[in-house]
Amino acid sequence: MRLVTMDPAEYKNAYQLMKARRNELFARTYQNNQKLVIQAKKVHAQAIKFLENISAQDLNAIKIFLAKENKGVSEVEKTRTMIVFDATCSMGQFLQKLIFTIGTTIESTASVAKDHGISEDVSQIQLVVYRNYNCTEDQLLEFSIWETKSSILRAFLDTIKVAGGLGNEAIEVALSLANQQSENEKISQIILIGDAPANSADEVTSKRKSKHGEKYWKTTKFAKKTTYIDEVQKLKEKKIPVHSFYINESAKSNFTEISDLTGGKCAPLDIYSEAGATTLTNSITETLLRQIGRENGKGDELAEAFRSRAVQSFSE
């Protein structure tokens, strides 16, 4: 092994660069944590108020709280959005931002829908996590129940840890889940977020063979191999659009292909900037509202209303 030496000046520059990057990461993490604390305090205050109402035997306030927390989804106006995202090691920062985003997204969506005469609990969301074949069966694909409440979706996200990663990722297993679920219940749209393309057909075969082996996979729920192109074709036939957001340019071509084939939209997503969480929130909220608008006779009215509200908020 050849020993690589570094000039003292280069060592100092490298250290300064690492220090700067570490400080930037800490600053972003701290900002996100502050936002989560604010949201947690709001939920905590509501819980304390509920306990006070129980102590005071305020039956009306108790009924209002329980009705809000346990309200179901309107069967007439219901939309289902599956949010699919990469949870390999390179996506650590994204996962933290998504935890903050989910609550804000649901609140913003409900508020705009309510202002336009649509039930505020109109939208159900399912979170789906995919990784790669160097993970075991239980980690390759994880997903939440269909839910309208941000607290339950966040509880699911709190159990998710980044793991694995092997170049192009196993998007095909997440799309396969969407096709399986759509056989029994309607899925309105899919939102795909990741920083790497889907595995090719050859990669699916080679990665399954080299990681754990085909004998292992045959004993799992992933016994039948599939490819993203096969699953995308099924989604196309079912008219389920996939709206893709790519974090790295390397995923742009593949994500664009997936969206184009299913009639969805594709756009870049910068999660590393200070405004990354806001961009993520706005992107998901607009996508949800456009679907709700189409299914409730409002067209793109809801998304435009949200955009106007966001611009006004920014200028204040």
C-alpha cells in the first residue's frame, strides 16, 4: 500500500474545509430541530389544554377535541397520495427535512381546501421507503398506513433510519407496492423523491444475486423480480401519475422518464440549501392540492391559491 503524504498547508486547508462543512451541517440541523420543537410545543399545548378540560369536566371542549382527532376521511372527496422516497445513507438530511415537512404540508393542504369549501381531511397519505438489495427484506421496503394525521405519519418517520445504498436504487419495489395496492383501492398519484435512478433490469438481477443471493430472495415477499419499467407501464395503464423530484442531476433522466410515461411532472429539488425544507413543503403541498382540485371540480385553483398565499407570506 502506498502511503500518501500531505503538505502541512494542504492539511490545514482540508481541515478548514471539513470544519466549514461540519458547521454548515450543524446549522441546518439546528434550524430544522428548532422548527420541530415549535411544532411539538403546539401539540403539547393542545394536549395540556385537553387534560385541563377533562379536569374541569368541560364535556363540550372534550367532544370537540376528540372529534377532531378521530375524524375520518370523506369517502366522496377522498384522494390518496403515496409519497415514495429513498432512505439510503445519502438521504440523511432529506429524512430530517421530511419529518418537519409532513406536518406543515398537511396543515397547509387542509387550510387551503377548507377555504374553498372542501373537507379539510380530504387527503390521505401513505409514506413508502425504499432502499436497495444490500439490505434485508424488512429494510428493502417499509411503509406506513394510509393516514390524514401528521402525528401518526411522523411517528412512522421516527422509526426510519437511513441504511444501505448501492448506486442505482430499488425504486421498482416501491412502484410494485403501488400497483399491488391499487388493485384493492384507488391511488390518486405518487410523489417520488430520490437522489439516484432506479435499478436497470440487469442491476436487479446482479444485485439480488450478489447481495444475499437469489435463494434468500425467493423466501421473501420479493420472490418475484420486477423492474421499474414493468411497474411504470402498469401505472400508466391505470392512469396513476408519478410526480418526480430529483435531488441529484444523475437521477434527472430516469425520473423524467418515469414521470413522462405516467403523465406526471418532474422537477429538481434542492434539499441542501437553507430554503430546502420550504421548497420541499411547497412542492408536496402544491402537488397534493392540484390532485384534490381536479377530483373536486376546482382544477388548479387550489394550488394557485396556495402559491399566492406563500408569496404573500414571504413578502410580509
